[in-house]
Amino acid sequence: MEMNIALLPGDGIGPEVINQAVKVVKAIGERFGHQITFTEAIVGATAIDQVGNPYPDATHNICLQSDAVLFGAIGDPKYDNDPKAKVRPEQGLLEMRRKLGLFCNVRPTFTFPSLLHKSPLKQERIEGTDLVFLRELTGGIYFGEPRGRNEQGTKAFDTNIYSVEEIERLARMGFEFAQKRRKLLTCVDKANVMATSRLWRETVQRLAPEYPDVTVEYEFVDAVAMRLIQWPKAYDVLITENLFGDILTDEASVITGSMGLMPSASLGLTTKLFEPIHGSYPQAAGKDIANPLATVLSAAMMFEYAFGLMDEANAISDAVNLSLEEGVVTEDISDGGKSYKTSEIGDWLVKQIQKKKSILM
Ligand SMILES: NC(=O)c1ccc[n+]([C@@H]2O[C@H](COP(=O)([O-])OP(=O)(O)OC[C@H]3O[C@@H](n4cnc5c(N)ncnc54)[C@H](O)[C@@H]3O)[C@@H](O)[C@H]2O)c1
């Protein structure tokens, strides 16, 4: 297959982790006989520094013309520490999601047997967790207008707004995901208090009869925040609005054990995008110590969701699992034992993928 992939490394550790994903994707291309072309583009603080815009038109056009986007991370302390900065890297992220119509962020949460002890949660509670969040990504309070301050600057406001159309397209994806999995869908809202949440619930209730094989549960976000770390195995597919999803998916990363392990996919109206859930981890930038596995696993999701290639996706997940089992890990999950550099992990994964090729040949 021919694949055109846009690479948006971004800031901080973004370029380092993207480099490892690229090595792995190239190795997969060689093993399975795909022709893969990469086109790199700027985003985030790097793009502000170069052209004054965190998501330049040139980058957007490259994304639109590609079959998939691999994204690293954005963010720089010089903007984090300057609340008055007029242009911010995060605006680039929101603009990219909006312009590419990426309304559904898919965030799987699962455990790795060799890392169960890394989680602060009890092993018996989390072992076997396999859930996926579908977070609405282009609506709600992060985008709603009006927003801002009164004239005196003494009051601030944001607007949470959702249309039936926005809820329905996300909910339908939720039902379809559930149909391919354990057929349980949880709608996470705050319908006892918020009008937007009542519209969410009403819309999901209207759609439910179209998916009779899926059991639907409705749960308030505060209850989910609790139950998610008490009994994560109770969940299969969860759908929720932008703000709730942002918070709950970071909470869910505790189950896996490290931010450096969690991949995600953003799906919607145009090119699909794949990115780790972590940020630019500026403290580690340039040190070759960041965990690249979340980005590598995002590349696995790319093969599955953008190209429908499960063998390729599984080959990456298998190599990642093996690296964890054999202790070929970065310092964030090495428990003070031997640790490897970001680039060494990438090279090791490539060798595993190549080894399998020679066994098969
Ligand atoms: N999608 C994105 O690009 C995104 C997401 C979140 C934050 N950010 C931005 O990133 C910058 C830093 O934010 P933050 O410190 O809150 O979040 P962060 O995810 O960058 O880092 C939080 C902590 O998680 C751990 N961590 C994250 N990635 C890791 C990796 N690959 N390997 C090992 N450990 C890892 C580190 O302990 C780190 O201190 C900010 O500018 C923020 O705005 C960007």
C-alpha cells in the first residue's frame, strides 16, 4: 500500500519521540511491503517562533493532503509562564483539531502485565482493564462563545455549548466501537445539573434503539471519576464531552502506569491524527530520556484506524510488549534499574520487527 504520512513533531520531547515512531513505521513498511512517504511540518511553539502562527496554513495543507498525521506534542515554558502571551502553542492544537474536523478522540486504557506494579492502584483492581474513551474534541467549553472577561476584568466566563449534530456523530462512533468490543456503552454526563448534559443524554437515548445489541449505561461524571479507579474493569466504551474527557482520560493514565505509555487517535471529517496523550515534557527535551512508547503505540493505532492494517498494528504492539517484558525501558518505568535512552528503545523495537521478518522469510 502507498501511504503519505504528515509528521508534526512539535515542541519539547515531540521530535525525539516522533523520531522513534518513524523508525518503527519504516521498519513495518519494509517488513510488510508498504511504500511510506513522510512530509514534515511545523506546529506549536516551534511554528510561532518561525512564522508567528502555531498552526500555519502550510502545515494544515500538508495534513489535508496526507493519509494520516503523526503528531508529537506542543508546549513551551516560555508561553506557559507568560499568561499575557497573545499567541500560544495550545491555540495551534485547538485550531488543528477544529480545522481538520477531528471531533472524536479515541483513548484506549489497558494494562501491561509487566507494569502492573507501577500503578499506584491495587493490582487486582486494574489487572485486565480494557476500556476506551471517546472524547468529543471540537465542541463544548473549550470552543464555546462568548468567552472572556467583563470590562473591569473582575469576572470571567466560558460557554459550554453542544448541538444535537455534534453529540450524535460522537455517540454513533461510541455505539459502533461498542459493537466491535464488549457491547457496553457508558454515557458520561452531568445531566442532573447541566443543560448540555441533558441534551447528551436525550440524544443517546434516542439513538439507542438503533443499536439493540449494545447495552447503554448513563453515569454522572463525578461518579465515573470515582469508579474509574475503583473498578475500571466495569467499563468498555465511554463517551463524553470535551472537558470531562480531558480530565477523565488523564486520570485513566494512572491505571496504565505512565503518561509515556498512552496513545490516542483523533478521528473526524478529514485526515485522521495520531498522538501520544502526554505533553511536550520540557524538562526532558533534548536529553534522550523520554518514553517513546506512547508515540510508537499511536503509530500502531494509525495502521489500524487510518489504513485498516491489523497485522501491522499488532506487530508494533507485540514489539512494545516484548520490550516491557524484557525490561528494555526508559527511566520513567525502570524502577531505578537499568534504563535505556529514547533512541535505544526505537532501535530495539526496529530490530524486533526486522527479526520477525527474517523468521517469516
Ligand atoms: N497534546 C499536547 O501537545 C499537550 C498535552 C498536554 C500538555 N501539553 C503542554 O506540554 C507542556 C508540559 O505540560 P505538562 O508538564 O502538564 O504535561 P506533560 O505530559 O508534558 O508532562 C507531565 C509529566 O508526565 C510525565 N511524562 C510525560 N510524557 C512523558 C514521556 N514521554 N516519558 C516519560 N514521562 C513522561 C513526566 O513526569 C512529566 O513531568 C505544557 O506546555 C502543556 O501546555 C501539550
